[in-house]
Amino acid sequence: MFKFSKTRYAKSIAGVVGLVAGVFMLFGVVGTTEAAGLTTEQVNAIVGLLQSFGADAAVVANVTSVLNGGGTITPPTGSTTACTFTASLTLGSKGAEVTCLQDYLTSTGHYSFSGGSTGYFGPVTQAAVAAWQAANGVTPAVGYFGPISQAKYAMVAGGTTPPVDGGTTPPATPGTGLTVSAATQPAVTLAPANAARLPFTRVTFTAGNDGDVTVNSLVVQRGGLSQNAAFAGIVLLDENGTQVGVAKTLNSENQATLSEPFVVKAGQSRTMTIAANMASSLTSYAGEVASLSLVAVNSSATVVGVLPITGAGHTTNATLSIGSVTMARGSNDPSSSQTKEVGTTGYTFSSVKVTAGSAEKITLHSIRWNQTGSVSGSDLANLMTYVDGTAYPVTVSSDGKYYTSTFGSGITIDKGFSVDVSIKGDITDGSARTIDFDIARRTDINVSGQTYGYGIIPPQTGSSVPTADTAAFSSSENPWYDAAQVTVSAGSIAVSADTVSAPAQNVAVNSANQTLGAFSVEVRGESISVGQMVFNVMATGDEAHNVTNVTLVDANGAVLAGPVDGVDTTDPAGTLTFSDSVTFPVGITKVILKGKLGTTFVSNDTFQASTTPSTGWSTVTGQLTGNTITPTPSSAVTAASMTVKAGALAISQSSQPTARTMIGGAQGFEFARYVLDATSSGEDVKVLSFQPTLAVSTVAATDLTSCQLFDGTTAVNSGSNAVNPSAAGLQTFTFDGSGFIVPKGTAKTLSLKCNVSTGATSGSVTWSLADNSSSFTGASGVSSGSTIAETWSTASGQAMTASTGGSYTVTVDSSILYTMAQAGSTGVTLGAYRFTAGTAEDVVLKQIALQLGNTASNSPSDLLNQKVSLYHDGVKVGEASFVGASSDYATSTLTTPVTVTAGESELITVKADLASHDANSATAAFGAFIAVDYDGDNVGLNGNYATGVASGSTISSSTTSDTATAGVRVFRTVPSIAVTSTGGTLAPGGNLYSFTVTNPNNRDIVFKKFTFSVATTGGATTGFVLYGNGVAFNSSVDDAAGTLELQGTGTSQAQLVPANSSKTYVLKASSVVDTASVAETIALTLLADTSYPALAGGMGTVTTVEAGSGATDNIIWSPFSTTTPVVTSAVESNLDWTNGYGMPGFPSNADFPTQSWTRSN
């Protein structure tokens, strides 16, 4: 690298001449005498090369002069008339001000162009200005004659008054040093339309070690064969790619000043990028090559470096289609302007939705919000940008108006997908100010495409400029997204009646802390203090001054203000005035008036409190803002009305429980319920004891022990207070603790329960209620302490009859229907029984006796291992085996006993695994009917029995007759059937009724017959054929008397449904007579068989099944239990045919719904 010394002036020039000679050779030019013939581009290239070698400004100026045909610069010999400058001068400037500057620089020896002053600011003038700047301590010395240089000119050449002492003007004290140098430049590329933040030039700024340096602004100049209109704006990017400040447009001098300051830390470097946002259309500028140069750096520090610094020259392109985004208001946006109190937290101020276009995935890098409201930054806290719920911090610009969030390595948005981007935070101050988080410009959302890598400028989404703060996108910018505005209000306080904390109720006389009313105080934004609260009272039937010791308490009973006494205004009205300052926190505070009503109040007098917050609550101040706040509403808020009542208690006996059986040995048996009613009481009632009456017959009083009263599940006379009657008559129950409390306005029901001895097996027990008002004094007022006279309602009670044990009955569960079952199946449900306990006690089922029903049609061998299993709530509880001499009977001892609650039922289900069928099976096994019935007449320890939970005694079933189940019919294969048609249009040869038969077994099955019911209107429909997978099942047939019997031909493969497959059958009619007057309609129903045919054995021939009467031959089929399945007339004589009764698929073993087909005329 060359280093030029200012003190060795001549030697430097000589060296430069040699360098220039080499440069001339490079450009094909010989001899310095021809230098003046160089083009401007060649001169600029040579000068740039010199600058790249580190030549100082003075040398550059002399070489420039030589290249333009002049001589070297000589020391100044004089001065010129002072110039007046009205604008900055730089490359391309013209006019008298340029001429005057050139004249001045000629006088100083820095401008020596042979042609003299030309009035045009070219490279020679730029070099001369740079040399003059270096000589006069102007930094940076880059040849830009702007405000700093013009100020220096005014000092040294503009006629300034010299110092009084005649000395020279001292040079300005240099600031902290800043070195400016070119960084690694971006690669040359295309500059397509709508590209955002396209990097052109990278510059490294390095601060000296003695302090941070602030760069106040940068001047950027467009160069190359290009036009300003190709650029939408010039921007500065930091080392993270985040935009610094706002985009600036190029002026008529092809320059843009980037005026957002940035700081370079002491001893550190920052590499900044000068970038551009390209215009939305480059059709008129395609192919132009543009560059952006840094030509001036404005800083208080001394700037060292060579300017301009020029980076890549990009070629504008009008054909490349880069990615795109569309914008919309975000789902979290408030949508309209709001008023929010100081103290509002987590509020979403603004939200936009970014959707990727179809060209490429995009990356969202950052967003910059423009806060245009009047609040200051200190009025807001915890501001964060949220992208689909994920929070990102914000950085604030120096003016406090721009809030930028960067998203790390970027957020990918797939083509066609979108994200919501929101800014939210807390409002901590700023009453009467506004908050408005707009997006100023389209490029404030930093997105780029992942395929081409270009930044993307969002579209001008709005169709018009919206009215202010409408949460809408604009057709212009600044702002581009005009967010809804928030007006910050001081905290607010609203008062409402609280009839939940203090509903209308009875209140007592002469009792402290009676509830007189309640209010709900809702505070928003900030805690609020209230200096005085006035409540208006209406003491109907009395006077306000008789209400005393009134306090204002919160929901926890803590006193907030008071006590105060009532003051009369106009009887019966008055006021309660609380002058204690109360601070209400943000949120809802329940405040309750508690006080004492004087003895002058009488039953049915009323008391009601109200307040008018806007006038009755004064000195109301926000604790954050210090603002005076007016409570709401401005109308009266009235609490519930309280009715004065004396203490009262009514005692009665319930009609529950009803008379029932009492089992000897029962524990906690309920005999009676008593009601203690304080609904008409003005205060809570405390009861110390209670006296019901006991009557017994045959049973001894001593057979009852541990008698207790229960409030729900809680005993209220426990331990030594439990009653053990020694004789019949009045019994006194003493309540635990200080007594049993019956809250005013409520009633309590107490359940009387006793343990019954095992010896109480006959007779009865009755607990009743007598009128004890003359002697009983066990009730008093909780507040007043006064004895309360009770009202007794006598009752004779319900007699409970003693017995040795409970009972249970058994019925068949009718929900289990007859069905076909496939041989070899497991877990087949054979039936279910419902066991119901009597009301006397719970019973535990111990043993269940079963028997095979209809034994002529089955044998125990039809059951695998000749056993069944019993289930309760899906859990196996026992087994029963049909073995031995009486193999048609079995008894199951439950391995898991089942408890049946008194008066309730439990279901026991019987299941079995079925024996398989094959060629060696007994003939009787085919079509066997298996029914497992409850053997009711087998009672006792060898049959059906249970035990009583209370009595512990053995209980035999009260059901002593057998109960028959529906049973199952077992075949080697069991098909299922499902209807697949829904009705439709009637046409000759068209599809009518269709259904599918499924064969789940590994053997083929054959159908001989299907039957339909037929109903028609209009012309006749004839020529019915059923097709199975397209093959005719039967010969064409017409219906007879509304019944259509379709008999298989005996050879058609449509009759056969192969193993492990399905076959769909479709009914068609070849002829439909069209009548002019009526629309033809046909209604079809696939008929079910509703009972099994009367056969000599389990199976029959086609003929014997067909001979059945009624609905027993609608479907005829064969599982081919032992022979090979074939479709021939001969096999129809096999004893292996049956009907369709119980075939799976038919709804509840009934016909399928009717379907209709219609042809309109």
C-alpha cells in the first residue's frame, strides 16, 4: 500500500507521475501531454485507483489536475472575494457558486485546471475541495462542500474578524477519532422491482479507543448509468440487517441523507450497509447499472478515511418475479379506538396478518412500529412484539417513536400460510394522552424470499387513505397501517349493588353486626382513595338515628371505615357518613354495611341503604396519576331491602323416610327426619338440644343404640352425646359444642339414625314429634342471646317394622334378543338377569342357579367345556358348569360377590364360548337352540341365595319360578345382511332395492329364497329379477297379492356367497307401465322371518322350511354344515336348510324399512 507524505511534496508528485504513467498504459494512453483527452470515466477510474492505494487528498488533487491537462498545485498566493453559498456543492453541481468556489480554490493553490473556473463541479473540483479540506482540518476530507466546509470557509476566507491579540485563529479541537473504510462489498446482482433492503455498499466505522463515537448522518449519492426513479428509497442497515431510521429518497442532486444517528463503541467497529428499496415497476429502467456511494460522514469526531466509498453496481431488472406477501388486519387487533385506564396490562395495541404468496416461502426478519400517539416511552412498560403468541423484545429509537423487533434467524412462513404479528404491553401512566402503534412504511416489515433471497416490499394494501386511527391499511404511506388509537384515561371507580353478598333477608333488633346492605366497588387502572362516603338510608317504620355502630367491612370482615351512627334527615330517611379515607385496589372489592338496629324497630319494619357515587363519594384520587376521579354512576345505587324480624324457629317432622322394614342388626338405620326452620327469623338461631319421642312395639327401647342426628353426613351429637334409649318416651338429644346453628332465612333437616340389635326381629319402632313448646327452652338468638319461643308441629312419625332379613327378586333383561350365533364363537351373550333388592337392606349375591332351557333342542356339549361365565359391569364374577348326572343344571358360586343396594337393581350377564361344528359333529348340534335360564325353584344354600348386609342372614330369592331367556340358534356359519339402497327413480331395468350379504366364515353359503312386500300406484311394474353381483338369482317373476317371492333357480351362482366375502344383490323390474294420469310408484320392503320354522330337528330341507306358516319362510338359506357347498337342485333335499330368523342386520328381528321409487309423468 502506498503512503504519501505531505512534507515530501515534490517526491510524492514524482512518484505519482510514475504511477500515472502506468495507469495510462493500462488505459491505452501514452504521454502526459495527451492526458487532457481522457474521458471523465477514465479520469474517475484512475483517481479511484489512487484512492485505493491510500493517497491523501492533496496528492489526489494534483494527479487529478494533471489528468485533466493542468499542472501540479502550487502553494496559494492570494485570496478572492468571499463567496455566498446557498446549497451544498458536490459532483454534478453547476452555477455561479461553483465558479466562485473554483476561483477561491485557485487562489489557495488547490484548483489548477488549465481551463480555469468552469462553473461545473467535476472530479477535479472534488479533488481540489478534498485537498483544501485536508489543509484546513475539515473532516471528512472527501470533496463534499457542505455545511461543515462552508462554515470553515467563512472562518478562513469569509472576512471574519481576527483575534484581538493579532494571533491566528486556533484550529478547532478535534473530537474522538473515527475511521471510515470500505468493507467487503456485496456481490453484483440483479435489482428487481419491489426488492427491499437490497445491499449496495458496505462501510466499516471504527471508533478510537478514547471514547464512543456518534455518527449523526451519512450522505449517499447514486452513481452509474441509472435514474433516481428506479429507487423507492435509500436505507441504512446495521450489522444485523435491521434498518436504522427511515428510508430517504434521492434529491435532485442524486443524494439522500440518512439522518438517524448511530453509535460506534470505543475501540470497536460496526459494518453498516447502504441499501435500497426498489420501485414497484422498473420497466422504464431495465438494464441500467446503479451504484450507491458514501460521500460524506457527519460526526463530531475527526473522520479519517477516503470517500467516496462505492460498493456493487446492480443491474435493474423488470422481469424477475420475486415472492410476495399480502397484508390484513390481525385477528388480535382491537379494530377500533379504545379508552384504557392507567394500569391496563397486557393490552394489544396493534396487530397485522402477514400471508406469504404462492411464488416462494418467505422469512419474516423484523418489524418496526411507529408510535405516533402523545404518550412518552416512560408511560408504557413491558412492550413486546408477539408472532403467533411468541414474544420478542423491542428496541426503541433515539426519538422514542420507533419500536423495532427482530426475530433471530427469521420466522419462516410457508407459501399460502400466514402469521399474526402484534405489539402489546402495559399502560403505566399518561392520562389524557394517546397511544397509536402504526406501521409508517411498507418496508418497516422486513421480509425476504427464501428462493431468490431478495427483500420483499409488501403491497400498497389499502384502496384509499383511511380516516385517522381506523385500524386499516392505507393506499399511501406514513402511516401505511393506521392503527386504532388508545386514549389513556385515569383510573375509574364504579359502584353497584351487591345482592349476592347481602341479599334481601331478615335482620334482628338490638343485635350487633347485622347485615344492612352490600355494594360492589370496581376499580380499574390504578388504586383509588376515597376520602368520604355518604350512604342514604330509609328506615321505614322507624328513624335513621336508631341505626348505630355501623361499619363498612370487606368480604373478609375487615373494617374499612366506621363505626358511625345514622343521622336523620326527613323521617324515615337519613344518612350514614364515613369520613375515613379508604383506598380501593384495582379489581372488585365487596363492601358490606354492618350495624345495630335499636329496640324501637319492630317486626316487619324495613331498612334499605343506597348511595349516589358521583356526589356522595368525595376526595376521590388516583394513586398513580394523582388525578381527581369522579365515581360512577351519577344515579342512586340501592342495596337489597332488609326486613326486621324477631328470632323464630319452627320445628316439624318430615314424611320421609316412609314406613319400611327394619332389619335386626342394621347399623345406622334411618328412622325419621326433623326440620328446624328459621326462614322467618331475624337472626341466626342456636339450638342446644332437641326432644323427639320414641315408641316401640314388641321391640325393646334398648334394642336401639347410638342414636344420632345428622346434618347431611355430619353427626351433630357425637361421642357421649349419642343417645342410647333405656325406655320409650321423650328422648333428649344434646348437640355437640356450643350448640347447633340454624342460619336465619334457612331450614335445616336432621336425620335420626340408630343401630338396631340383632334381636329386634319382630315388632316396630316409631319416632314422632310432640309439642314441647311449654317446657323446651333450647333455642336462642345468636346475636341477641335472647331465648326464642319455638313453633312445634306435632307428627306421629312412620313405623318401621322389624324383620330378620331382606329380600331380592329376579327378572329376565328383555333387551337381550334372540339371535343367530356362529359355532366356535367366543364370549357369546346367552342372556341377562336383573337382580333387585328389597327396601329393607342391601343384599350380597352369593350363588346363582341356572338351567338349560328347551333341552330337546340342545345339549351341554353345545357349550365349549360345558360351562358358562357370569359378568357384572363387564367383570367376570363366576362360572357355572353343566356336568354330571343332572347336566342340564348348574350352580355358580360367585367368586366376586355382587352387592345390590336396597331398592336398586344389578344386571348379571351370562356368556359362553360355543363348540365348533365340523363334519364329525352330531347332527343335533346343527341349528341347536341354546337358552340358559334362571332356575328359580332351586333356592337355599345349594341353589340361589344371598346374604343381608345389615342382618347378616341368608336370604333366598323371592323369585321361585324359572325365567326363560330368548336364547341363540347355533349354525356353522352366520351371515349378516345390510340394505344399501335409499329409494329413487323408477325406470324399466333400473336399480331398485339393493342389499349386501356378508359371509364371515371360511365356508361358502347358499341362499334359496328372498321375499319382498310390494305396493304400487299407477301402471303395473313386472318382470322382477334379483341380481347378485350382476348374475340373475331367479327367473323373472311378478308379485302376487303384494308379496314378491324370489326363488333361486337352483343352479345360479348368484345364490352362493363365497367364504370370507360379501355379495351385493340388486332387484330390477323389466317393465313399468306408464299411465298418463298417475305417477308410477313402487314401495319395497325386504321381509324378515319373525320365528323359527317348525322342523323335526334343528334343520330341514328347502321343502320343509318352505312349508312353514306365517313369516317363517321369507328367507331360506343353508350353512352347508357337513357337505361341500354347491348350487344344485339336489342339495335342496339336504337336512341343512333354515330361515332368516335372528339373522344379524335385521332391525330387532323385524323387516327393514320400506323404500320407494317413483316415475313422474
